[in-house]
Amino acid sequence: AQSVAQPEDQVNVAEGNPLTVKCTYSVSGNPYLFWYVQYPNRGLQFLLKYITGDNLVKGSYGFEAEFNKSQTSFHLKKPSALVSDSALYFCAVRVPLTGANNLFFGTGTRLTVIP
Amino acid sequence: DGGITQSPKYLFRKEGQNVTLSCEQNLNHDAMYWYRQDPGQGLRLIYYSQIVNDFQKGDIAEGYSVSREKKESFPLTVTSAQKNPTAFYLCASSKPLAGGLDTQYFGPGTRLTVL
């Protein structure tokens, strides 16, 4: 079975410090991995995705994520956090060629950037 | 949130009533999806449609119904058979690419509350 784990419900970081939001996955094939961000009472906004190639993926708003196959992880990172980065972050995984209903979401991590 | 609109933003329903949530997209996407979001949980797929006049059940379809008569529209009806309908409902769309490379883009959501 496919699954995604976001081990931290809450991450706090001081403004200007680097941030990491963790994601690990369990799939039976080669995964496609996604990060989305959700602001209060809003829909999800796409940040970035990993399909193949370079393990370091760069996305919107200065975010990047590193795919690590041996550790089955896809952690989201940013070198310098902004207060405006405070939001709910979701990791999602898809296993290719297994149908349209195969985007599995983690439970989300709430990031709070402290001024 | 791009070219996906959902209405209404807030919806209140009495027990025993059916309600319909609207989702419209102008992105020329073929595929559309409905997800349900509950606090502390990831998104769960209700229904999806890859083409007009066709749709498939997701993981939690019981108590819901959909139609896809137009490419731009994918309304969701929450029926009285849904035992716990209070949730945040998100619509998404994507332009399917070979091998599952497409990205889903989300609308702003509808918050349904049962009184």
C-alpha cells in the first residue's frame, strides 16, 4: 500500500533561520512526489514536484526539496524563513501508471515562523 | 487558486438535506477531482473524472454523488446518506500527461457545516 508520513504536526522556526519540513513515503514503485502549501481557509497551492533526474528540486517562493531514495524521504527546505511562510504544508505521492486516484497525501505539518 | 472557482465559500446544511457544491475551471483541464479535508488528516479523494460523462469513485465516495456534463464543471452533491458531512471540500483539476506527470491544481474550497 502507498502511504506518506509527515512525522511532525508542528514546526516552529525563527524568522531568518533555515527551515525543514519532513516527509517520508512508502510505495511499491518509483514515486512522483509533490509539496503543497495551504493558507487558512484557502485551497492548496502547488510548490514543487519530483519526477526524475536531479534529486534537488527547486520550487516556488524559494522552497526546495531533496529526494533521497535510500531514506525514502522528500524533505522540504528553505534557507531563510519568512513570517509569511507560516502555513500548513502537505506532502503527496503518486505511483505512476496506477490510475488517477493515486495521489496520496500526508496529514500535514503546520509551520510557524516566529518574528 | 488559479482558474478554479468553488462556490459557495461557506455552506450550512440542516440534517436530512442534500446540498450541491459547485466547481468550475477555465484551465481546459480534462481531469477533475473532489477531496475532503478534516482537521489533522490529509486530503481524501471522494470522486474523480478524467473525461466528460465519466467519473470514478475515490476512497470515500459513500454519501456523495457527482456529474460531469461539461468539461469545465464538476459539481458535488452531499446527500443525506453522508453521516458526517461537516468538512472542508476541495476541488482540483489537472491536464493528464502520459505516465502520471500531471500536477493537480486546487480551488479555494467550500466549508460545509451541518447544523
